[in-house]
Amino acid sequence: LDKLSKEYPEVIKRLKKRPPAKIFDKQVTWGKKINKNGDIYIGQMAKGEDPFGRGCWIYATHRNVKYYIGALKHGAPHGSGCLYKEDWTLIFRGNFEYGERRGFGVQNKDGNYYGYFKTNNKSGLGVFENLDGLIYEGHFENGEKDGKGYNINYKDKTIEEITYREGNIEGIGEQETYNKKKQRKLMTQQISSIPKKYKKYIDMYLQLESKGNSLMASHGLKEDG
């Protein structure tokens, strides 16, 4: 890694933030690989195989993503990892399976999303705050709001139950005064299945929510190193 630090100082600094992956059934070394499409890999490599363990892809062909840092399996993001723009703005942190965002993650795209993914799309339980600070807590499918949820407006201190179908509103319940205690209890019950290592994001959300604060204005998307 030290040999590559002059050419890729920021990449090496970020790779060193965490220890390398422990791999017991393969001979692993650190190295560099350049694909025919111009993508560059720096990190752990299994002898005679693709990138394997922990490393960084520097993408030449992805339009909105420049870097991936995290766990890999057979050359693809697999396990916990982060996606960044060219200026190292964090886009996504969460779980991957063979190159796809799958499982729990935190994403910054047209707002902040905390929740589950499937085949790179928001799918399952999630919390989304748009650029105006309006919050939706509920279910998603294929990237769209789908099923029962709640729209929360901190400015007006209101909450309404709402049902979506493929991103379109199907039904709206009565608007009520936002009850922090009631909604916190409901959200806590809903997130009971989230993996422990990601619960700090939802705990952060609940703390902000209990104070009536905005997710983005108070924190935005943070990286844990």
C-alpha cells in the first residue's frame, strides 16, 4: 500500500482506516489491477483470482459514482461498503451482494434515505426526507413508495397516514397533530429487524425526530470511517 500512496493518497488513507479483511482459505496480497474499460482496483487480491477482501474500485465508466471502498468477493462489492462521488462526497453506505445494494443502507440522492434496498432500489421499510425537509416513513418497492406509511411535516407539526401504490397515492387518512411519543414507539417497533451495526443511523434519526429536527439540516449522510 505504501508504494501506491503517492499516486493514490486519499484512497490509501481511507483503506488504512480499517484493518484488512481476514481470509483464511486463500492466499491474499495487496495489489493494483486495471480493467480494459479503465476501472482501477487497489486492495486485497486472492492469488490467481479477482479482487477479494477489502479494497477500492476507481470507476472510469460510472456516470454518478467514482469510488467504491469496502468488502469485495470475486471482484464485486460484497458486504459492507461505501460509494463516493469524484469529490469524495458520500452517496451510499450499507450492504452489498455481488455488486448490488441489498439489505440495509443509507443513501443521499434527492434527499436522505435510511432503510432497505433490493437490486439497487429502495425496497422494504425506510425513512425518506426530501430536499424540502418533508419526511415519509413507510414501505418502498422497486424504488417507489408502495404500501402503508406516514407523511410527517415538522414545520406544520402534522402527520397523516397514507397509502401508496407504485409511487402514486392510493389513499389518505386524517391529518393529525404530530405526536412524537406515539410515532417514536411505532418506528422503534418497525425497525426491530434492522442489523445492529446499522441501528445507530436509526437511533440518530429517532433522536432528531424526538426534538422535531430535520435529518439533513442536522446531520445529512455521514461516513463512519
